[in-house]
Amino acid sequence: MMLLKFKSLQFLSLEGVYLNEEMIKCLTAGCPLEKFNVYRCYGFKRFCVYGLQNLRNVKLYYVHEVEEIDIQAPNLSKIYLYPTSTGDKPPRTNLFSGKKLTMIFRGCLSEQFAVSLSSFPFLDTLILELSYNCRNFKLSSHSLRMSSLDTQIGLDKIEIDTPNLHYFQYYFRRPIVLPSIRNSRPMKACMECYPDFHCDTDWFQQFRRFLDKSIIFKVLKLNISMNFKDVEGLKLLDWPPFELEHIELKMLGISDYLRVVEANLWCCRPKSLTLKPFYISNGRRDQMVKFT
């Protein structure tokens, strides 16, 4: 086996090649590597990287045979973990970094992996795109400040224990391109929600119960793209509204604004309210409020 040593290498990308644990060690030893990408490589069960002082960014598309990921890099700030098959459960993962860490994960979230996330003391931002076969989601992290969750899991199956979470995006999976997580942080704890196209009475009840479990949020940004009719059914429940500092309600392609607003006010009692209707019919934009 030829032994290669790179004394000035800063970026290394490997794709579709055989790679064992000893080769990973030899390739990374003694080089000032800052970015390391591994795409669909095979031959290793453990992906271990130790002692790279300059390593900041790792992107790993792992195959099903990988059982463990262990990265010890004091300046690691961003890691991407993508399985080659969306049904594969993630391997055991151990990360150490002295920097605020951003993790982007795609695939099926196992209970073991969710537990391991709570052990990362510098995890600051977590972006998850969960596969269709995930049935529930449970997360605990005291360091997490920003998170984005793209999933088909309903709010009633989501539990988060994140007392320092400042910004949370929830996307119920849609066949459209959704905006990425914001770079700037809001002044107050904020939840941005893109629900299912079919927002019925059950969904608003799930949403209300989720807010009860996640009392950290003070600001809500809700994007509704479906008319809602059964407001009277919600009113019969006689639940106390959840108090918020502010709601920003964006309504896309909706003709009956009033019922949507009523349903949201049944859920929440904001101190301030911003309405952003957007409905185009026959080449014109309709106004939500008409003065007579």
C-alpha cells in the first residue's frame, strides 16, 4: 500500500473509493485539513478523525455498513450526515468540538442517535430532514439554539426538551422548495410553522397542545395555504388560548381569510398581530379588509 502524506492539504474530497480505517488515519495525519468530504465510500465500519486542529467542515454520505462516527476536532463548526439510503438508521455518533456546532442530518432518526444529540455540549444549530418512515420525534438538548425540522411527523408525535431554543422551524413535508434556516436570530423565542395543506380541526388541536408542551415560544410565524371552515367546532372545545407576544400570519391562496384568522385566535392570544394575505384571482391581488 502506498502511503501518502499531505503537509499543506486543506480540502480533501473522496467519492466512491475503497477506504478503510487505517487509510483514513494516514490520509489525515499531520495535514492542516479544514474541509473533509466523503461521498459513498466503502470498506470501513468506523469513521474516526482525531486531532485535526484546523478541521471545520465535514460532509459524510455514509453507506449502511458504517457503524460508528467519531470526530474529535476542537474547531469543528459544521457537519453534514447523509445516508446513501434514506431508510438506513444513523450510526453511533460521537463529536467533540470547542466551537458552536451546526449539524445537518438527513434520513431516519433512531432513538440512539437522538439520545447522542443531547450529549453534544456545543450543538448550536440542528437541521433535520427526516425520512418518511419516521413515526415520532423526541429531542433533548440544553445547548441547542436554532433548529429546523422537515418531516411527515405530526406535531402530536413531537417532544422537545430544549429550554434554550430560540428559533424553531417546522415543515410538514411538501413537494416544494422551502426556505433555509435564517442566519439572523430573532429577539424573542420564535416558532415558524409550515403545516400540512389540510389544516382541519384536529390539526389546530394538535398545534394547541404542542404549544402547551413548548412554552418557550413568544413569537409565532404561521404559513397557512388552505381554507379552514370548522371554526365553530373549535369554539365548542372552550380551551383557553395560548398567550404570545406576537403572531405573524401569512395566508397563501386563501379566499376565506376570516375563518383562518378566527381559528388562529382560538389557538393563541397575541399582544400584536401581523396579517400577510396573498391571494391572486383573475390577475389581481384581493384585499383582506375592505372599508365601507
